[in-house]
Amino acid sequence: MSDFEKFKDELKNKLIKAKDSKELDVIRSEIFSKNGLINSEFKKLGSLSPEEKKKVASKINTAKQELTTLLNEKVSNLQSNEIDERVKKEKNDVTLPEKDFKIGKIHPVSQVIDEISSIFSEIGFSVEEGPDVESEYYNFTALNTPENHPAKDMHDTFYIEENMKTLLRTHTSPVQVRTMLKGKPPFKIVAPGRTYRSDSDQTHTPMFHQLEGLHIDKNITMGHLKGCLNYFIKEFFELDQIKMRFRPSHFPFTEPSAEVDIGYRIENNKIIIGEGDKWLEILGCGMVHPNVLKNSKVDPNKYQGFAFGIGIDRLAMLKYGINDLRSFFECDYRWLNYYGFDPLDVPTNYRGLSK
């Protein structure tokens, strides 16, 4: 056996017996480095005749291929074994207490949704949900919206289909229709959720959050609406007294309709809610239009009620001093760490919503 064949077999045995990647690196160097077996043998070809050179070169290439294949297989096996060993050492017992526990933060929008839901649940409202992708009928037609209403234009609404029959809902009002169609009055619900409109600036985003409120029963009046909203605003801003006024407005789905303003003043460049001679619009409301009741299979001669729509993002900005609506959706953990809330501190009325 030639010295080359002997050295090749020794390297094969070393590869078979190698126990870790460090040993493989040493063996790889013995085979393929500048002064390793393969390069050393190729250097000897210069002194051989053409016929001998051809035979020897073929043996060297065959040996090179054998050693390369064996080395690659060994690398793959060792890596697999090392991963298995590391997994065994690093496995965690999930029943043990966390050593390095890090608490995340609840987003202000999620916090405000919980706060509003908690307030209305105290006076008998339940929470309902509906799909984000809505039909034109539920989003507009069933809510008494005229065919030529500006809200139906493509520059205001995100349509999914070219025939404009399917869209991203522009408000959470379709939930009230769906709720009434699947049940019988009385109804007393709030419906928080995402809504979509083609708009974007410091106080508008293409996707935002809204909460729809609905109370349908016999002998419901505007007085009930005012009392409900007065209670909500005082509880939400955690105030004993609140200045509130109703201004006439128009919505296709309510009649009469109103915008609700609350009093405020500016002190040290901050808005102080509840007092002062300035007014701030916070929501729209009104008595549910008889046509909406008819479209929802509710007899308007027996039942009536009120509805209101609240911009959740804007209420969060107002209550917690957030200046730019766009920052709600930028996924900046530093911002969330500053404005976010303890996930274990669930809002409840009896001990204060945001305390």
C-alpha cells in the first residue's frame, strides 16, 4: 500500500471516530489545507510522466471525493447530535415559576375599549361584535343611507369588489342591524371594533376604532339617551360633574340626530375636561330612524330607541394626553411602554377605571 493510500485510510478512520466539530476542523485542515494531503499529492504530479500523471490524478480526485462525502456526512450527524444535546440541556419546565418575568403593556385602545365596556355593562349593556368585511346592504342600505350619499363614494370607502357590494365597514353601526335581525326586542348593546375609511392625517387614519351603542325598547326617549351619555362621560373621565350639550345634526340612521359636546378649559397647555367655557365634540347620537327598525324586522309602532357612535381612538387621545393618532399604529414599543397599561390591572368601576 502506498503512503498516500495509508494516509487516506488514517484520515477516514479519524473522520469516523471524530466526536465534535473541533476535531472535524483539525481533520479538514489535514485533508484540504495548503499543506494537506490532497494539495501535497497534486504538487507531486509535476515530476511524473503524462501517463502516470493521469492515473495518479484520477486516484487523488477519487480520494478527494470519498473524503469530502465522508466529511459532509460526519458534519451533518454531529450538528444533529449537538442540537439534540443542546435541546435536552435547555428544555424548560413550564410548571416552574418564571425566573425572568417581563410584563408587556396593554395598548391604550384596548384599555379604553375595556373601560367603556365596563361602564356600559354596569347599566345593563351587553357587548356584540360583527365582521370587518361587510356587505353594502348592512353598511349603508339597511341603515337608511340614500343611494347618492357621499359616504358611498369610492374616495371615502374601501370597496372589496368592483360592483361595490362588499366593503370594509365604515362604522360599527351594521352590528346593530345584525343584532336586531337575529333576536327580538328589547336590545341593549354596545359594539366596539375596527372601522375603515379612506382618510389619513394627524387626527385620521385609514383604520380606526369605534363603538356603537343601541337601546331599543318600549317608550324610550331622548331623555333616556341624555341620561345614559351623561353617566358614561362622567364615569369615563372619572368626574363628579360634567358640562354637556346636544347640538342638532343629521345622520341617515337616526331622527332626530345630535352631536354631543362637553365643556373644557386649557390650563398649562393641557385640556381640563368637565369645566370651562370651551366646547369639544366627542360623539354623535340620536333616536333610531323608523326605517332602520323596519329593515331590522322591528315594529316602529311598538318599539323605539336610541343609538350613539363613539370614536375610541379620540377618546383615548383626550383622556391620556396623546397628541398624534398615527402613533397608535406605528408599533413603537417605547411609545407603548410609556402609554401602555398593566395587563393585570383590569378596568373596573368600583375602584376607578385607570387607577
